[in-house]
Amino acid sequence: MRAFTSGCVCVAPRRSQEMLRALQAGDFARAEEIRERFNSLESLRNAHGPIPVLHHAAELANIANTGPSLPLMADLAEELRDKIFPVATGLLGWNAG
């Protein structure tokens, strides 16, 4: 595997690269451990839309001021943002660790 795409790389780029290196080395057990850590945000993205969830995740984790949602895209409810916040900040902290 030379590369892959992941929205969660925006929140935890170091860990995403770690997963890529594990895959390239054939260490699928380690790659799966890392993928599991991303799974909570990926599950939210799958359930509620990859773009709006990642948009809010980047802002809620203080990665970037992402501004208003794109035209024709609904903003996410406060309750959902409350679910995204701990997941995004947790991934960001894990990335730094």
C-alpha cells in the first residue's frame, strides 16, 4: 500500500501516518489497533455525513476555525456536536502523545 485517504487524518495526522507505515510493513495487527482508535469519529462521519462531522471536529478540537457550513449543507445539531467534541479532542490528544 502506497497511500490511503482518511478524513480523520485532519485530526490525528501523526497517527494516520503511523497506520500507513504499519500497513506498508505488513504489521496488520498494529494497523488495526490504530484504525480502532479512529473508529469512533469514522462512525460519526458515516452516520451523519463525512463533511459536516469533520468540519465540526476540526473546529471543536481547536485545529482550525472552519467557519459556517457550506451552502446546501445542513448544520449539525448541538447534541451531535456534543458527541463529536470528546471524540475529536481525544484523537487530537492521542495524536500528540
